[in-house]
Amino acid sequence: MTNKELTYCKILQGDCLQWLKDNPEEEIHLTFLDPPFNQGKEYRHFNDNLPQEQYWGWLGDIIKRINEITVPGGAIYFMQREKNTEEALRILRETGWEFQNLIIWRKKTSAIPCDIRFGKQYQIIVFATKGRKPRVFNKLRINPPLPPEYKHDRENGIYVTDVWDDIRELTSGYFAGDEAIRDDDGKRIHTQQSPIALLLRIILSSSIPGDCVFDPFSGSGTTLTAASQLNRKAVGIEVDPHNVELIRRRISQIRPADEVGRFRKEYIYTENLSEIWGEQNLEMAINYN
Ligand SMILES: C[S@@+](CC[C@H](N)C(=O)[O-])C[C@H]1O[C@@H](n2cnc3c(N)ncnc32)[C@H](O)[C@@H]1O
């Protein structure tokens, strides 16, 4: 190799808190944290029905350890249900993170009706950094369709704000399209699979090629799938061996629906796009434990 760096994608099966305790030397630049939401769902490998205090105590330990192995100015994006906003902000503050944005990820799907309050249509993603000043923040520009009252096309798009309403959730219905990974009977294999477009936006905003992106709750491996195409290093932990197998297959052969390239045109007005996109010319090693 010349001056090119070797990127890698590590997929580890196990408990993320244990891994975080055992790996004090790791250097993380960006974390996407999408934990189970403790909604009492049936899972094979963990209890999704913990007493609230225990759930937040456990997440707090994880988030604190992530902070310790994150480089100064490194970022975390913490996804949660909107009803947990208060707790999510508190836990980040108490574990040493500096708040940057409360991102509203407005789902394109219709809101679930509710009798006693407004229907809920968004999820929160808290963006925070280690220290007040982010080490990297790339100002992305997008060009969403013009509102009907606009008479003239924009010349060079608009900056992404803290309301993300242009990324469709992968629902269980037909909207999930080709991107949702399904078994032979057409059933979704991982119902919490995040959209590749969501991880693309997070990775482009808060990292540069060569950085290490961490996902302690990897699920179906969306973070690893996006990071590995953008020449970032990636470390993912997942407790369920079936999911680990799924991730292994997913990143060893990128499906057309998972290609980040199909979203590139949405960001063409971003000034430093080619620099932050990361050309796919670096060698990549894939490790499984
Ligand atoms: C909400 S899902 C993440 C979905 C992911 N963002 C994706 O795109 O597929 C949470 C995942 O965390 C995993 N998990 C739960 N407890 C864990 C633990 N202690 N350590 C590592 N993974 C865990 C679950 O098996 C589940 O796949």
C-alpha cells in the first residue's frame, strides 16, 4: 500500500457493554446508537421489558463507556422514541456528552392515531459531541422538491436542518421496497432495520474517510453497510447470532438497494462532497469473530 490506509469492518457477536469494558484502547470517531426501546417486544437474546430505572442505568453505562473511547470532538447520534426525549437528553448530559441538536426524524409513513393526544409521527435522534466543538461537521446541502408556492428553482439546494423529513422509514408494508431484508417467505428478517439513507446522512455529516464508526446495537448492519462503502472503518456489536450472520452476508455482497451511490445526487450541492464521500479505492478487510 502507498499512502492509502487499510479500512476494516469488524462484526462482533456479543454484549456491547462487555465489549466496551474489554476494549479500553479503541478509538471511535462516530457512534450510531439505536438500542432496543424497552417496549416489551419478544427477543431471543435480551430482555426488552426492564424496569425503567434499570433500562436507563444500563444505557447510561454504555453511553459513558462510548464517551471514554471517543476521540475529542467525536460524535454520537442517539435514536430514541419521542416519549423518551427527556431521559435521552439527561443520560447524555450525565455521561459527559455536549448537546448539539435534537433531530426530528419525521417519518413519511402516516401517524398512528391516538384518542387522547396527537398522533405521533416522528422519532428523535440526539446529536451530541465529546466537548463543545465537533471535530468534524460537514454542512450537507440537499435539494428537496420545491413547495408549490415557489416560483423559481433553487440555484444550489439548501442546508440540511434538524428536521429530517425526506428519509422514509422501512415499514412492514410495501413502502419498505427492496431495501428491507426478507426471508424466502417475504417476511422482514429484522423489523428495526434503519434506512441506509439515514446512516449515510449521519456518517457524511460527522466523519471523514478513514474515521472509525461504531454501532453497539448493529441489528441488521445498516451502519456497517453504509460505513464500509464510504471508506470509514467500522466496528459493530450484535448480541443475536442470527443477526450477525445476516450482517456478514449483507456486507460481503452489497445489494443494489443498499448502495449509497443511489443517494449521491441528493447531495450534489454539498461543497466538499467528493472529499467526504470517500472513493472506494481503499482496501478493506472484513473480520468476523
Ligand atoms: C433497534 S435494533 C438496531 C437496528 C439497526 N439500527 C439496524 O439498522 O438494523 C437493536 C439491536 O440491538 C441488539 N442488542 C440488544 N441487546 C444487545 C446487547 N447487549 N449488545 C449488543 N446488541 C444488542 C438486538 O439484537 C437488536 O438487533
